[in-house]
Amino acid sequence: MPPEGPAMPTQPLERKRVERKHEPPYKVLLHNDDHNTMDHVVGALIKSVPQLSAEQAASIMMEAHQTGVGLVIVAPLEHAEFYQERLQSFGLTVTLEPAE
């Protein structure tokens, strides 16, 4: 005789559908300044946003230099805040803005 264990359900378990809410995207914006060198900005971008290549980082830096602001990345708010904090730790001016 097998040992008695927990009773097995007689009906299959219902699987609940989990709806994941997508966080709205935010733009991480780098602002031009007169304090940091271009090399410093490119290095900070590469270290703070690992998915950026050196060429992409240089392009973002030049966009900020020429127009006053450069788009770094678009990401969910929590990630955007992380990138903002990392870039600010290098002395850069960075803001967030909801992506449209």
C-alpha cells in the first residue's frame, strides 16, 4: 500500500493570465556644457550606457555640442533613471523626458 500524501486535485489547475504593464518610455537627454571635455563626455557615455559603441557615443556628444541637447537612449523609467544617475556621476547634465 503506497504511503498517503497530499490529495491530488481532481480538476486541472487553472492558469491565471498575467498581464504585464509596460512602463512608458523615457528619453535620456544629454545637455551641452562648457565644463567637460569632449573625450570625457564620450568616455562617460560608454561607461554609463554599455550598449553604446564609441561611434554612437561620439555622435551623441556632437549632437549635444552642436544643438544643445543629445538623445542618449530611450528606456523604461527605471532604466532611464539609472542611466541618468550614472551620467550625472561623471559631472554631466542629463534630464529625462517622456518619449512620445
